[in-house]
Amino acid sequence: MIHQPFFVPSLLFVLLSLPLILDWVPRNRYYGIRTCRALKDDASWYRINRSGGWSLIGSGLFYLAIAALFPLSGPDDFLRWLFHLAAFILPLLGSLLQIRSLSRQD
């Protein structure tokens, strides 16, 4: 499974989201979900980063499940590669939209 096209970025999303979920990352301008609302105060920071972390973990795990169920068989398997691309990008876009929505709430 490590040879699937989006394995490494998906795994990174999962691993880098764990500190956000566990509230290990204080408010900063370098690591985390940095929106104006999140940077406003600590309560917003932790709420937005915890929820966003779960969303990013979900999108990463979704791709890893797709990669396990439908492995890419070779370099000529373009349609399956497009399927992998969609399984990586679409949940990630959904996560980003969810994070954007959450960061706009009061």
C-alpha cells in the first residue's frame, strides 16, 4: 500500500492532525488551522483546530481505505489513478469547506 500515489500525503494528514485534536498546539502563526477567527482567542483556536483535525484525519483515512481496497496495479492504469486522485482530493475539499464553515461561526 505504501506505493499508492497519495499514501504519503494522506498519512501526513493523519499524523499532523493528531496534535491538533489533542490540543497540544498553542495558538501560533505557523502550525494549525490559522484563520482570523482561530487566531482571535485560545478557545476558538482549540475548537477550530480540534474539529479541523478530525476532519483532516477522516479525509486521510478515507483515502488510505480506498488505496487498500483498490490498489493501483501499474503505471498504465490511468482510470484507477484518476479514481485515487478523486478519493484523495474530494474528501480533502470537503474537510476544507467544513473548516471554513466552522471558522466563520460565532
